Amino acid sequence: MLKEFFKGIWKENPVLRQLLGMCPTLAVTTSSVNGIAMGLATTFVVVSSGIIVSLFRNVIPSQVRIPVFTVIIATFVTLVDLILKAYFPDISRALGPYVPLIVVNCIILGRQEAFTSKNPVLLSVCDTLGMGLGFTLLLVVLGSIREILGSGSVFGMHIMPAFFRPLVIMVLPAGAFITLGLIAAMYNLVNQKADRT
Amino acid sequence: MRELVTIFISAVLVNNFVLYYFLGICPFLGVSSRLDSALGIGMATTFVMTMTALVTWPLNYYVLSADTGMGLPFLEYVIFIIVIASLVQFVEMFLRRFFHNLYRALGIYLPLITTNCAILGMALFMVLREYGYIETVVFGFSAGAGFTMVIVIMAGIREDIKYAPVPEIFKGAPITLITAGLLALAFMGFSGIIAP
């Protein structure tokens, strides 16, 4: 069970290894707070829809499974959206249309298809929780790098010395692509080193 | 007319769906290794996107909207995703029945389009920006055209990268992402075209 949990965080990290969920990863990570909010919202949706799919895995006919999964996911996303709007209006405004777009985040549909529709509830929770947290971790790292270099702060606190001039490029789309590209290269480097030893 | 041209130029060049809003990144990275398949998915996406614009606008205006419809805005996401999924299915069946050549060219890309976030993104922007019917259809078409243009450019670059000596750890995803970053940088040059 622990294995199912930890594989999502490093070995099969949804973004770095499987290249899923790219749109929110790149779009919302202009700051670490946005990254953590999007990560946790996605984790909530993937875990709760995983529980439902796993519970009903023997009832859902396989021909219509994709539409069924999608409707289940869309329901939970609506829930998250309404909760964010009611209790965290600032975050809701910062994430904008990317909250509803969690519906089409391929990580979520991918986990239902690959794991929860074939496994019992407890294992499904471990798997989806691992994937969700692996995703969150990457968003926080990417968000922090972009926030430190792009606006000289992290989690909204100013940390860079006074002579530091923010690199505006880091908060623009180009910076997102390039930073993620470099993180993916680092990930390959670490895995390569680990394989050799 | 002026507004429609502005919407077109904005969606294709300035606020390109892929390079500015990060919508449709999955096919952009996944299906862009060959030029002909990139063109195929681009055309299929443009087609479905225009159709989605045609269908979701009246649905939103007369059924979902709180002001003009029956006040069911919380059903927006569920309804939109069902519309898109069934539209994709319908287009697939229609093409298979009546346009066999086109089906053979686009067929394998159609199922992938349901999970292309650019389509749902387009429908959400339509609600957010309160576009009219004709504006929405033009917006849908131009967003698709912009997607096609960028994915074709990307495929052209990647066909060349295959013959370049890329360092081992940069092979695959990293070099593709960095290429996309440089492309986004180039497209920033268009940002002055439309006065804010």
C-alpha cells in the first residue's frame, strides 16, 4: 500500500514522468500559493472521484465508462469551485478559469482508467493520494522558483536582497515552459545517476 | 466587424491558446512529433471547437444563465463536458458515414479531443467574457486556427530536432518544453498589435 502511495510522488510522478496535467501546471504556477491551492484542489478531486469510481467499478458498463468518469469528475470540480468561491474568494479569482478546467486534467481521468476502476477502495485512495500529492509537490516547487526569480518573494514574503531586480520573464508563459523543461532535465539526471549505482 | 477582426487576431497571435493560456498543451506536446499528424489534430480540433461554440452558446444563454436562462449556472461544467463529449462522438460517426476520406485522415485524433482542455476553455471564456453568438463562433474558430498554427510550427521544429545532438538528459520532454518556451518568447513580440 505504501508502494502505491509513494510511486506517484517520485517514480511515476504524473507531470515529470507521464507528462499529464500540463495545462494547470504551467498556467497557475506564477506563485507558490497558487501552486499549492491548485495542487490541493486537484488532489481532492482525484481522491474523491477515485473513491466513487472504485466503489462502483463493477456496476459501470465498460462501453460508457469514460463519459461516466467525466461526469463524476465534473461534479466534484463543481463542488470545489463553489467551496473556493464561498470561502477563499481571493484564490478563486487568482486561479480563474483554471478551476473548472480541472475537469479535463488528464491526470484525474488517467488514474480512473488505469487504477481505480480495477482496484479496491483503500488501494485506490493510496494511489490517487500519491498522485495528487506528487502533482502538488511539483506545482509548489515550480511556483516557488518562478515566484523567487520573478517577483523576489516566496509565499508572498519578500526574501531577495534589495539590489535584486525581478526577472519579469519568469512570471510570463515563456518562463513557465523553460523552468519546467529544466526541472524535467534535472529529474532525468537524478534518475540516470540512480540507475547507474 | 472591427471587433470580430480583433477577436480573430487576438486568439490566433496575441493571446494564443497554447502559448498564452496554456490550453491544449497535452496534444501540443504529445502529437507534435510529425508534421502530418499535427495538421490532422489541428484541423479536427478547429472543427470541434467551432461546433462547440455553435452549440454551447444558445445552451448557456437560454438554459444555464442566471439572467437570461433558467438560472442553473452550477451545472455549467457538467453540461459543457457532456456536450463536448457527445459532439466529438457525433462528429466521428458523421464523418465515418458521409466523408470517408476525411474520417480516415482525422479519425484517430477525434477521441483525443474530448480531453483537450482548449475546447472546454473556449466555452468557459465565452461565458466569462459575455460574447454574443457571432463573436463566440468567430472566437471558437480562431482559437482552433491559432492552435493549428502553433502545433504545426512546433512539429516542424521537432522534425529538425531529431537530427540535432541533444544532450542525453534533455532528450524527450525537457527539450520539447524549452522549445515551447522559446516559441512563447517569440510570440510575445505580437503583444503590441492590439492596443489594450
